[in-house]
Amino acid sequence: MRVLGVDPGTTVTGYGVIETANGVGTPGLGWLVECGVIRFQRNSSLPQRLHELHAHIADLIARHRPCALALENAFYQKNVRSTLVLGHARGVVLLAAQQAGLAIAE
């Protein structure tokens, strides 16, 4: 089973694609297919960053064809604006996964 994991953000988004063994080879072991970060220009608008995030996630899904998305949950922050912006980024990632028909684990 191939899984795309995402730690969303609007400045930097981290991702990793793993392949699990699913009973083949050593039980419980899998391997890393790709990992990296998506960086956005600080002076770009929030809508532009969200558009770029969606495009990058959609490209990762198209290239790696994962079965599932693992998305980091938002955690409580004292800065309400930061929490809301993070929610926007999570929503864009969830949208890309849903459009591709992936199983979603939060």
C-alpha cells in the first residue's frame, strides 16, 4: 500500500510517500519512496499559495498514485490567524485527496 503523508503549511509544507510491505518481505517494514518540502514565496498572496499547494499535492498524487493520505491534524495555537490559515492549507490538501478518491486518515 502506498501512502502520501502531508504536514501542511502556507510557508512550508512537508510530505513523504511510503510503500508498506503488506505481507511481502519482513513484516511491519516498508520503504520511503520520496520526501521533501514545498516552499512558497513569502510575498505571494494566500490564495496564490493555496493554489500552488493544491497543484503540488495533485502532482504528487498523479506521480505516485497513493491509496491513502495521512494528514497531520491542526493543533491549538494561541494565534487564531495562524490556526485559520493552517486550516485553509489542510482544506486544500483534503480537496486534492478527495478529488483523487484517496482514503483519508487525519
